[in-house]
Amino acid sequence: MATVPLPETAAVHWRPRADAQRLRRRGQLWTATTVAHVVPFVAVGVILFVVQPLAAAVSLAAFAHAWIIPELYAARGANVLRPKARTDAGAERTALGLLGDLVGHEAREGHARTGLVVERGSLGVWVVGEAGAVLVSARGRRAHCFCVRVADPTLPSGDRIAHLLLALRADEEGFATVANLAFSGARWRVRRRIPATMRPALDAAKAFDRV
């Protein structure tokens, strides 16, 4: 059965439709861009230390910049999974009940522990949060972080996740086309930047992607 494209793809008609090959290329471009930012700082640090060892403090500052740049990128990617402000408790319970009807027992247990839903897809394994989703691919090594703005910011957290999950199931490639890529890089970098309670979801996605 042919997939019906998400209506939202019409709003970004200039973007080529996402697929595994395009995502791989975007990841490679992201890595190349990061390297282009990092290498000059590393080179400056090494050259300064070789030419003038007394300038070790400046060299260390250059190395620190080389480390901080990819960490900042990863932090931006991790933001797509961070929890948002909660609405009233009653609405949250109702929304979580509806979300539970969309997923299986294992996913429900995972959401109860982490606040995230792990979903297998044709492009990889998705970890769906309230403000976006992370696609884990390349046998669990790479994380593509997609930011998605839910139209109604007052929705309970469960409704936000359900909204994104339904869109993902309806048109996975369309979802990856419409969503904004916030980061693409090593999964471990994203894992370091999210709360410890959420990390098991990324670990589970890595394990599923290797199966």
C-alpha cells in the first residue's frame, strides 16, 4: 500500500523527500562541517605549543574550543528529547492513557521509565519525545535529532508524543522531511546531554538497530 504523504510536506515543498540515502549524506555533511570547525582550533593549539611552549595556556584554550563546538551541537540535538512544562495532572493522566493505547506493552514500560517512546521504522529506530525525535541508525552509532513544533503548546506531554508518533507512522520519510534537523552525529554525544533517566531509551534504540 502506498504511503499517503503528510499534508505538512506541502509547506516545505522545496525540500527533497527524505530517504535513507539522503539522511546518510546529510549526516556526512554535518560531520564534515563539524570537522571544518574543529580542526583549525586543534591545529592552532598544536602549532602554538610547538612554536612557543610558554603559550600552553592559549593552546589549551584552543583545544577547549575544539571540544566545546561539537558538544554544543549535541546539546542542541538533545533538546528535542527534553521534557517540557506539564499541564494539570488530570489531563496528563488522560493523555498517557491514550498514548498507552497506541503502543505495545514494552513501549509503555519504557515510556513510564524514560518519558520517551522507542519506535522501529524503515529508516532506523526512532526515540520520540515531546518536542521531536531522534533517529538512531548506522547500527546504533549515529543519531539524527529532529525538532518538531507541536501546533498547540498547551497539550499534555502524552498528547504531544502521540501526535508525533502518529505522524511518524503515517509517513516516516515525510516526517523526516518536515522536521528540522537539529544535530547529526555520534549517539554517545546526545546520550551524554540528556537526563540519566532518559538514557535507557537511546540504549534500547541502539540495541534494536543492531538486531
